[in-house]
Amino acid sequence: MYTYVVRAVRADEWTSVKALRLLALRDPVAHLAFYETYEEAAARADDFWRERAAGGAEGAGGARQFVAETPDGEWAGTVTVLVEAAGSVDWAGGAVERLQGGVVGVFVRAEHRGTGAVEALFGAALEWAWSWGAERVRLVVHEDNGRALTCYRRLGFSPTGVVFEEQREIEMAVERADRA
């Protein structure tokens, strides 16, 4: 097992944010897990990556990108949490009924899977969402992404009954402990 330091990305780390995303898009199940291709992401201008890193950086507001670092500074994985306000509309066009977190962009390097990286990342992500007053944290996962489904269940996420038929995806969520 590794010991990971989990922290928010910094705006000046945009090249590392880009490199990790491009690596994630090379994963064998990337077509099930992400809404863009490697080619689309690789073609994006540097300004896109600068804005993306700044948007997930410390103090950036309603979004936070976390990375798990090894003792030698390697980024083992990442997760991003978006705050979704009650009364707003989510990415799929659905009404958001209560303050919640939305998890996106989950990726752990193959050599760090099963070493505690994903647990460390989700621990920080959930803690951050709860600190914003989120009542639950949700994510969407493709029904054929068995590795992710197993992982999210192990982390306490359960299917909510919301299904996105066209994309063959299901919503999973975990409730804040003091509300469950």
C-alpha cells in the first residue's frame, strides 16, 4: 500500500492536469467512462487546460479537482466534484432538487489500482462536498463498466433508480451520514 497525499490541483499545474486526462482517455474503458475521446482532448488549446486547472483549483468555488500524489510526487489518480445547487439544472438537463455533489472525471493509474488511491481520493472528495452542505453525492456510470460499478459500490454508492437509457448509464449516490 502506498501513502497518498490528496490535495486540490493548483492552477499552475495545467500541464499535469492535461497529461493525466490524456492518460485516462487511453484507458481500455475510457469509451465507457468519459464523454470525450483522446483525439478531442489532445486537440484542445492550452488555454482550455489552463481554465480547466484553474476551475478545479483551491479556492475556485463550486468545483474541485483532487489528485492523489505518491511520496515522490507522481499523480496516481484524480477525481473532480461539482457542487450542484438546489433549483439548478444538471448536465443532463434534469432539475436538481437539493444541494448535492456530482462526481466526474474519476481515474486511477493502472499501477495504483487496489492500493488505496481511490479510497483516498473519494474520502477527500466527499469531505469537500459535505463541507459545502451537500446532502448527497452522486455520479453516473455506464452499465458495462464493471470495474467502476464494483468500486463505487465498495465506496458506499448505491443505484438511485435514475437510468439514462440512451447512454446505458445509471446514477449512483451516497447520502451524507448525518442525513441517512
